[in-house]
Amino acid sequence: MSTTTIPGYRYGDPALPPAAIGADGLRDLRAAGADPWTTPIFCVQNGIANERIAARYFRRVYGVMIQIPGVFLEDGVVYNPIEGNAGMMDLGRYPTGVDPLAEAVAERLRRATYEARPHPDVMAPKARKFLGNLGNAMGAITDGRGDSGPYMAEARREGVACLEAAGHPLESEESFRARVQARRGRSIALPGLRNLGSSWQSLVRRLGTIETDFLNGEVVYLGRRYGIATPFNCVLQRIANEMAARCEPPGRYTAEELYAMAIRLRDEASE
């Protein structure tokens, strides 16, 4: 387990290149003199839309799939409760390919104890990880109350259907699970340190923002585009955004209450 303290750093300050904060940051980066032809942009977010956005502004875009159990609840302090290594990463050119820079960055990350490797089709594992991250809003909304299994099975079924309709590369669940088990370190419990995911951390911190639009919201967007009903992701997106905007703490609803809402939304849409 590692703990990093950054003097003067506050939650929400950019710790990554401005690709982490969307199109405005990318435009600012170009305006500051970054060469759109040569500047590399690494997208390390949980979602799968940032690479596409970054590619509108910069030629050299890289996707990064991360499996790191980071906990950021206190300004300037990041916990990484894992042993064996600091976490797992796949990285490669967007949309596909590996180049010397990807190999060099992976090698530098390995020096820093991350299990990082170049991947020739990095958006495939990113999409599989993305499906797992559809549950981030569930942890935030419920604070772990109720059985989320039935709900998340439906939400991920919607996600798979939308990714397939969009022709998005997707690593098989079996392959991804086996690679993570073989390469990623083991998460450890720390006394007094609770963590139900990055969206949950955002509500605990009362940040006023949350990542849901680029997770469940991505499924909802693809569903609208390809004519696929997505009530389970729609409910998570709407409620997580409401809670974030109102700076509510986690735990407004149970998983069972959310399931009933999604069924009502599905039935209303079919009438």
C-alpha cells in the first residue's frame, strides 16, 4: 500500500494533462502552445469517450486502461490500498496500435511498480473496464445498501448491447478477468478507510460534480443513437447527477428502490 501526499494540492486540481477535463482543457492546451501534431495526449479516465474527443484536437492520442484502487477523500492525500504492485495498466495508440512512446511510457510506469504493458487494441480492455465502472453510480447512490446484483446485470446488458451496436471493440469478460487476476496486485483493507468507488468518493467529498455522464451517460447516449432502451443506466445517470448537483452524501436510495424505478421507466417507455 502506498500513500501519496501532495503539498498544496486540492481535490479537483488537474493532476493529468488537460485531456482529463475535456474539450475546454484541450483547447486551452493548444492555445498555450502545445503542437497538435506532435504533443502526446494520454487519456486515463474510466470512460471511453475522451480519446474520441481528444482526437479532434491532437494527432497523437493514447488510451490507458487502469486497474488501480485509489482512494482520494482528503485534500492532498491519495491512498492506494494494494500490495504486489501499484496497479495494472494497458496503454496504446488510439484507436489502435503501439509505438515507441507507448512502450517507453509503459516501461517507466513499471519502474514505478505499476504492472503496465503496451496493448495494440487498447480500447477493447477499456470498454470491458467501462462496463464494470457502470456500477460506480450504484455505490454512490446506495452507499452499499441493498443487493445491486440484479440491477447491475441489467445495466451491463444494456451497455454490451450499445457497444456492440456501435461496433466498439470489447475484450471478452473471461480474457479480461484472467489478465487482471494474473497481473494486478491484491487489494487490501485499511482500518477506517472505506471506498465504494470513484463516484462514491465524489459524493462523499460534496464536489458538486460526478463522472456519471461519461459512464452510464455514454450508454444512454449510444442507446438513443442506435435505438436501444437503456432505462437502468438512465436512472443511475439522472439520480447520480441530481445528488452531485445538490451536494448530497451517498445513500439516497437502496438498490431495490432503484430497480423499481428502472422497471417503471421501462414500462412507461413501452406504453
